[in-house]
Amino acid sequence: MIFTDWTFFVFFAVVSLVYWDIPSNDWRKIWLLAASCVFYAAWDWRFLGLVLLVIANTYVATRALARKTAERHRRTILAVGIVVSLSVLGFFKYFNFFADTIGSLFGVQRRIIDILLPVGISFYTFHSLSYMIDTYRRKIVPTRDFVDVALYILFFPQLVAGPIVRATDLLPQMRELRSLGGLDARHYLLMFLVGYFKKAVISDNIVRFVDPFFSHPAQYGGGDALLAVLSYTTQIYCDFSGYTDMAIAVAGLLGYQLKPNFAHPYLAANLIDFWRRWHISLSFWLRDYLYFPLGGNRGGPWMQTRNIAITMLLGGLWHGAAWTFVAWGALHGVGLIVCHAWRNWRNPTHREPIGYSLGANLVTFSWVAFAWIFFRATSFADASSVIRCFSDLKLPTLAPWQLALPVAGVLAAMHVVFYRLDLKAIAARGPDSVFALSYGAAVAVILPFINVKVEPFIYFQF
Amino acid sequence: MRLKYAWLAILSLLITAQGISAIALRFGFGDKYAVGTALDRALKSNDTTVLFLGTSRIKYALDPALFDTAMKATGFHTVSYNLGVPAVSFAEMEYQLHEYFARRQCCVKYVFIESDIVEEASLREPNTVRSILFFDVSNAFNSFTYILHEKEKPPPPISNWTYAKYILTALFRHYTNAGLFQSFIADTHDNFRAQVEQNGYISVAAARGRLSDTLDADASLRQYYDEMLAELSASKSTKHISDGQFARFLDLMDFIKSKGAEPIVLRSSQFVLALPSASLVERIRVSCFDALPVFDFGRPADNKELFDPRNRLNYDHLAVNAAERFTLMVADRFATLLDARKGAAGTQSSCPSRETK
């Protein structure tokens, strides 16, 4: 069930109508939990047991952490909890990867078993880990209510592709009865429409320049490579940020507030800035639960370099069980290390020359777009074919070359228009009847442009 | 209270969508809507007295200009028009005829209708412009009720639930335009407005290759073709279509009669999905042959020339020389029918099966 599919609209209409009709908070949470199970089971019901295992592990570990005071015991409990949750992730996401890697080292081609990847496993595992670690760090008093823990991990708007919500943000919201009166429904409805537009109109349509190229990159020249890489840069942003907009809106329409996950990332001045704007919930998760525990920037430049490298390599591996994702993480790691070195070396009082900011934007954007090649390519051979294409100066054949301009224009417009757009203020204008009429008309204008073939969200594979 | 605004938004959506649809059609987005394009063109021809309806086997094989010339040579004046549409479904043919007679009250005296009543391209391709524009509530209902009667469906078989899903999808898109522009770009259907037609006929003179080339290259295909022709020649079964399908077909014949025209069933030299056509013709022969004329060119044993692989582009379509021959054969049979009627009572008895149904 995908947010852009009509089955989801029916599902959500039923869920929200019943939800707001239930007077008790406890029953509302049970209803949401049941709906989340249905939502997840619609992908593959067999993996529901796996999520329940992670939930049970998280609940038991956090309750045990709450009862124990001795540091030694607490550390053991945390370690066991983390190992159990990570084992699920490790086995289901990385077994094939490590088996293939070891197999190729020893010349073995055949897999002993082939493991299917459960949808959303990386996300719900991170939910589980952050809750256990925050409980251990005494940042949160763990709840006794199993439904709360289950709903925190299974809450369907953020279940399969984030944002990675902290228990400290979501659990307190679950304690109170959400009020329909205080709901900013118009804002969330508008946000959903913006997300839907990004995904169904831009991402799903631009894919036609991406998939044929990346399937056989060796057949194309430089113009196609430029068009395809630029298109993918647009596609992945619109796909993921569109999903996030819809996830935040869906949660918001149920009375829960999720934090933003994107802040116009391609306007970033450098890679440090980029990671504060792109997949914010992940980069802050990696910072708080990996980079800081490794030592962060304490211990001098070399330790910082090491910690950035480890964090970004693991961050790359988190996205997908393939060496190309590790390479993508490595490219960002190298970029971040250079940015930190540049920042340390540069005199902070130095006045920047004219055009410095724009140049920095362009360099950052180019590096990010280049790194996406490794993110999208299915092998290093394909990635190197893509890079080789750039040396062959040919006009695009995938589409008329003039289409490159609209593609670039769409990307720029997505950033500039939405950068200046205050959705909350727009949604608040005028009476409800005018909003309803305008909303219906806006949907009618968008619908003819959607791709009728509903494409899964890119981040669902992670 | 809030539901009131939801209804208001839905109403706004539907009204705006209709406006967009009207503008889009005006600017040529209906070019790939074969049914509508063919109908619009047919209605521009004012003096039409003979209409041909059917699939691509009619569209690419029956030349109205040649037909009229041949008829003139036998002393009959006709102005014919080919309203064929590739893979036209029975519900689409119903729609074509209802629309045609609703918008043009005069002149048509004879309607030739092909006996192929199991085509269903629009029913299985809900993402095409053709389906999005065709499936309003009325056409969706007519199509689905016909599917429920259908005894033999084209391969691969799909369940009635799948048909319902496809039709509902197209229906939703019809009223919201969802994906209309994308369908327009990606739709592989021909741009019918761009095709050169003569009174609705599209010539296949430019098409190359013959079925004989394919069969000569593979003996097993040749054997299959010969066996199928033998089976088709021998077939007298009426069981490939249901009573409901037959009744629906006769309803359409009655509708044509009610508009002052006479229906004539035309069985083309069909090879693919030919048995339901054979059954339809056989049922007419058994129950109401005298009342409903049937021009049967579908028995290979009687029409060797049309089934000769050297005269066919592929399994189902005639090459241009055979198409001309087919047109002349239809004209000859029609002239014979009209000759026989000269001096006979002009009124037609109703089909017996309608009274005993």
C-alpha cells in the first residue's frame, strides 16, 4: 500500500473516520495499531512477526532498563537488546550481502539461502535502537504500556520509510488524547498535496529518463548521462521528500506531529550543510547514536576524520546492502572531511569574494549529484560506465535535449518555490468553503499529470 | 460539518476535471481515442446510406469507394462509410451506433456489422486514452454486464473481478482525468486523426510481408494454420457464445431496425477468436436466418482465396489485393440481396428468436 495509490486513500479515509469517532485514547491507539498492522501486512504479512519480535525485544529491554539501577546490569541489558534488534537487521538485510562478498572472495557463486528483504526494516530497527539507547541514557522514562511501544515502532505513517522519529518526540504525544479541534487539517491537507505532486507528478514521470539509462549505461553518451543523473537527482529528492511530506501530513491528520526531514537540501552551501537539510532524521540519528559515541570531534582532527569516515561508511551501508552504497557513503565522507578541514583552515573573519556562495552551492550540488551515480548504479561496472559516458560528448537520445532544461527547471523550482512558500500561511487563508473548493480544483489540475503506473518509493527498499 | 467540506472539494474536483477534459479534447488529446475519432469523422459524411461496423478486419479491408463503384455497376446507388475500429468491443459498437443515430437522423439504410463480438482491448487496458475517454458510467455498466454474459473470453483469461477493477479504474480516470496526459504520451495506440482515411477506410497498401512468409519458414506453424482452418470450416457449434450474448446482439439489431435501417451481419475471414463468430452466425442461421441477412466469408472451405496465406498480411488481416477482392465480394453479395428483394414485400419479419426468448 503506497501513499499515492487509491487503496491507501480508502484505507486512510476509513482509519481516520473511525479514529476521530473513538472517544477513548487507549482505544484510539489500539485502533491505530491494528491499522498499522494491516498497512504493513498489505506489503507482506509474513514479516509482521518480525516487527513484533523487534517490538517485544524493545519493550522487554526498556522495561528491564527501567527496573535496574546498576550500571553493569544496564549496560548488559542494552547490549543484549541492541544485539537482538541488530541481528534481525543484520540477518534479513545483510546476510545475502556478506554471503556474496565472502563467496566471491573464495570463488563460490551459489547462495546457500536467499533472504527476502522485509520492507522498512532499517527504519523500524533504528526506532527500536534509539528508544533503547535513550532509555539507557535516561533521556526518557520508558512506558509500561506495550501498545505505546508497539505503536511507536509500527505507526504506519512513518513505518516503512521514516522519518526516523525519536521516542522522546512521539511517546509523550501518545499519552494525551489528540483533539480534532486543535488539528490544523488544512495545513496537513495542503502538505499532503504538495508531497503527492512531488511523487506522482515529478518523481514518477521523470523516472522515464532514469531507468532506461541506468539499465544499459554503456549504450549512451554524455548528453544522456547528464540528463539521467540530473533527472535522478531530481527524482530521489522529489520521491523521498514527497513521501516525507505525505507521512508528516498523514500523521498530522491523526493528531501526531512529526519533525521535518528535508530543508531544501540542494541549496546547501557545503556537505555539512547538506546533511543538515537531507534526511535530517537519519543524519541526526547517526550523529547522536554513532558519531558522538565514537568521540565526535573530540580527540583532534585525525579522530574526527576517522569518526566521520566510520559514520558515513556505515550510513552508506545502512541504505543498502551493496558496495556501491558504501562507495556513496565514502564519497560523502570524503566530502565532509574536506569541508571540515577547509573550515578549520579558513580564517573565519575572512570576507568571502562575490560569487563565493553560488560557487559553493554549485560545487556541493555537483558532488552530491556525482555521488548519486553510485547510489543508483547496481554495480561498480555500471557506475564506471556512467562516468565514462561523460567523456563522450553527444546530445541526449533518451529524450529531446531541450528536456534537460525543464528537468533542471523543475529541480530549481521545487527548491526556490517551496523555499519561499509558507504552506501554513497559505492554508490558513480564507474560509473553509473556499479552501475546499480550491483544494478540489488543485487536485483536478494535478491529476492529469500523474503517472498512472504507481511506482514504489525509492526508500522503501531500505 | 467537516464532511460537508469534503463533498464540496470532491464536487469542485469533478467540475474542474470536466473543464480540463473538454479543453484537452479540443486541443487534440482525443486523437488516440479511436472510437470517438471514427465517430466524429463518420458524422461529417452527410449522405451515408451504408455503414460498416467492425474490427480492424473491416477497418483495413472494406473500401467504401470501391464498394460504391461496384454497387453502381450493378445499378444501385450507395454512399458507404467504414466506421470500423481496431479491436472494437461489443459495448463500443453499441455506443457507436447509439451515438451515430442520436446525432444523425437520416439517410443510413443498411448497417453491416461484423460478427466478432468478443474483442475487448479497451476493457483490458484501463490506462489508455481510449479507455479513459470511453468509460463513463453508462459505457462502464454496458461493458461489464456484457462481460458477465460472455461465454468465451480472449486469452489470457482474466476473472470478472479483474474486469471490474479495470473498468472501475478507467471510470475513475474518466471523471478525474487521472494520468490522462501521461497516457496520451505513453499510449502506443495509433494517432487516428493523423491516419489517412478514405470514407473511414485505411489502406494497408504500404504494409509489407505476407503470412505465407511466416508459414513457409516454420512447418509447425503451417500445420497449425491448416488444422485451424479445417476446424473452422467444420464448426457448426452454437455453444461458443451464451444466450445472453446472443440476446444482447439481437437487441442491437432491433435498435438498428428501430432507426429505420436494416442490419446485415458480416462474418469476415476471421482466424483469431473465430469460433465465437462462427457460433453467432450459426445461431442466426438456426433461429432467424430469413429476418437477419448474414454475409458469411468466415468459412475457409468456402473462401479459399481469402484464407490463402499469400493473400494475408498476418493471421487475421488481409493484404491489400485480398482486401479489394473482399470489398467486391461484399458488394456482389449485397447487390444480389437487393436484386432478390426487388418485387418482394418490403417489410421484414422480426427475428423469431426474439419472440420465443
